[in-house]
Amino acid sequence: MGEFETVKDQLKKRFHERGAWGLTTSINLKKCNPATIRDAEAIKKYVRELCDLIGMKRYGETVVVNFGEEERVSGFSMTQLIETSLISGHFANASNSVFIDVFSCKWFDPDVVEEFTRKFFEAENSNAKTVIRSEEWFEEAVEFKKGVSTALQVQKKLHSEKSKYQQIDVYETVAFGKMFSLDGVIMVTEADEFCYHEMISHPALCTHPNPRSVLIVGAGDGGVVREVLKHPEVEGIELCEIDEKVIEISKKFFPHVSKDLGNPKVKIVVQDAIEYIKEKHKEYDVIIVDSTDPVGPAEGLFKRDFFINCEKALKDEGILVTQAESFFYDPQFISGIFEKTRGIFPVMKYYYTMIPTYASGTIGFTFCSKKHDPEKDLHEERARKLQDLKYYSTGIHRAAFVMPVFTKKFFK
């Protein structure tokens, strides 16, 4: 067996192979020795010993100055020029915390720096973050308020523009191929888009006894269209997308996802679906709402009036599926959907799929039906005949509706 490559080994390899401008390690120390962090000479000693330990040549004297009019942050601040850049730090008296930054164009071992620093200041705990300064990362902000973010390393930005409705960006990522984001939120990546597109499409189509007419709301990237066309029973698809730029950009950068937008069975309507659906009455067997998060142009797609209009637009055996967020991060939103749609559809359930680039690694859907139950009325023979699937199967169909115990209260 080959030798196991550690995270640090990988970091060092990337640092040297990519011609990095530098390496930054930021260390946070909590509950340090109060006497040490208030001793300027001790702090200078720390800098000297650290530089000797990691082979950094100091340039000039260590500067240690007492700063901070506000009690919460008052304490010593330190800077030390090194031949390859800078070491700095702040020592917060009120909390006995220490914050150290080491930036160098020359490689150093981040683990050694953290361990030495923690021991020197006798900290009860520490954490560190290391960044290669030449690397670019995309960080999704949608869950920042919950203390969570999703970050993907980017090779380059391929496209950026502001449409009438939203900011649209396309990136080439290291791990997931090309990525498409709207207003800073990940929509599609080449590596995992099938997890979402297959699961928002096939459960409804394999539950309906004869899905011939389908309305797709949003989904301008074309992924849902691609999946719906795998069902030979489907005779016509209407795609209602509010932002034509989404369609244009997907055709240019995601041909595998958008490849069927030109299919003769597909009619593309560039319009606000909230208004479009008002004119429809018993026209569709299945409606699939592939919306963005419930803010901005998509906010109205999660209101009771929209669900009522969808119910009217469906035929007597019709099924509606909508994107419905993550049960890990959005329990109140999910409960709200079930509350506001109560009484509209006789059958209403929640199911989910796994997708690594979406917040929490999961995304859910509401399954709203006038008659058919997705757990009882699955047409297995039709489902087994579907071609070119990577995620969906009859087993996955059934499993997707089995919810963790802690979520049961969300769907009452």
C-alpha cells in the first residue's frame, strides 16, 4: 500500500506546485496565562523562539505596544517583520485571549506554529486556519447567519453579469467542475447536479399514472427538462423561467444540463410564473417548481396563493413538487409551508435528496397531490425502464420519504 498523504502533505504540495504568494496561518487561543499575555518581554521572547523554530529571519526589533481604549479589546499588540513577510498578534486582557497571524512567502509548518503558540501562552484551547494566498475560494453566504458556510476552491471565474433580477456567476472549481451561482448561492455544479434534478423530477412522474403535460417553473438551466424527457409518456413541457439570462448562460457553459431545451416537446416562456399560473385551469398532469431560495424573485412561489393557483392548474390526478429547503437548517420554513398549504391538497409529503454542494448536504421537496400517494402508488415498471440515471431508483424513491425522527414535528 502507498503511504497515506495527510492534509498537511496536501497543503505543502499545493503550496509548492502552484507557485503560491504565501501561506497565512491565523491562530485563536482562549484562556491563556494572564501574566504571560500582559508581559511585553515574554511576547518578544515568543517571537524570537518562534522564528528560530520555523526558520524565519527577523528584520528589525519586535514591536509590542499597549492598545485599546475599549476594555473588551485592550491589551498588547505585536508586529515583527520577517525576511519573508510578517508576524503579528493581539493579546486581549479582558478575555485572556490571543490572536496570532503568521504570513510568509516561505513554507512553514502550520501545526508546529499552533502547537508552540498554544504551549507558550498556556492556552486551554486553540484553533487555527491556514490559507494559501494564491488560491481563490468561493464562499456561499446563504447560511452565514447560522454560523455555517460552504466553500469551494476556484480555478478561475468564467463569467459574471448582473441580470434584471440577480447576480449570475460561473466558476471553474477544483473539485466539482463548472459551477453556476445566483446572488452568491450555488445552483448547479457539473459533478453533483444530477442528485437534485433527478429527485425533483422522477418521484412525481413515476407516481402519476400517465404524465403527459408538465409545467416546470424556474429551472432555466435545463436540468429538470432533461430528466422529464426521459419519460416517453410526456407529450409536452412548458418551461416558465423569469430570467432569460439563466437560460442563455446555461446553454453556453452547461451543455450537458441544457442539452434538451431545444427539444420540440419543450415550450419556453420567459415570464413571472406567479402571473403565468393564474391563467391556467386543469392543464397539467405535473407541475415542478425548481425555485431558488424563498427571497427576491422567488419569494412569491412559496405563498399560499401560488399553491392554490397550482392546484387549479392541475388536472384531477395532478401532482405538484416544489423545492423546500433543508430540514437541518430550515425547519421553521418547512413547517410554514405545511401550515400555509393545509387543505389545498389531500396528499402532502416531504422528501429529500443528498447533494454535497448544497447547504447541509441535503435539500428537500414538498410532494403535493390531488389523489396519488408517492409511497403507495409508485409505478415500478416504468421507473425501472428509465435510462441514464445516476441517483434515482425505486429503492431511493421509497427511502427518500422516510424521514429522521427529529423531523416528524415539522410536517404536522
